[in-house]
Amino acid sequence: MQTVNIRQLKTNPTTALRSAKEDDMVVVMNRDHPQALLVDLDKLDLPDLGSVRVALAVSLFRNGAISAGFAARMACKPLPEMLTLLSSLGIPLTGGNAADAQDDLNAGKQWLAQKA
């Protein structure tokens, strides 16, 4: 098991991730106190790692941390399939309110009309 302090993690995250992949885990220390663990998902030997990746992607998208495209890549799914999944879970695909969504829809219609 490796340890890394927050400064080292900020400076060179690749080294910490490589250590998590090679070793069992990496303990992230904050002022000599353990604060977090880095664990390579493949090392967890989860029976359905694909579902874990989808759940993480959905959760991060719902919280606004990542885009739908990034969520699709994280979940190893095509974008249309990811959008369908998010929609079926009742997660809004657009940020903002209904007026913003209507403005986006109108802009899309205008763009399509210009292409025709």
C-alpha cells in the first residue's frame, strides 16, 4: 500500500493512479491524517463493473459534474443510448429552466431551416 499527500497528488496525479493500478490502493494523506483511498476499479473484482461505470456516469451527470458525452464515454455506451438512459431515469438532459430549453429548441429549428 502506497501513501501520497495532497500536494503530491495535485502535482503528479498520474503517479498516484499508476500506484493504485499496480498496488492494492493508495492512501491520500492530509496533514498526516488519512483522508481518502484511491482504488483501481478493475482491482475490485466486481461481478458487474459495467454497471458500476454506468451508475457513476449517471450520478456525475445528474450532479452536473460531467457532460452527457463524457458520461457516455465513462459508461462505454454510445451517446444516443446514454441519452435514452438518462431520459428514462427522469434526469433532465439540459441545464437551466423550461424557457432556456425552449430557446435551445427554437435555435435548433432555425439552424435546421438554414440547412434545408
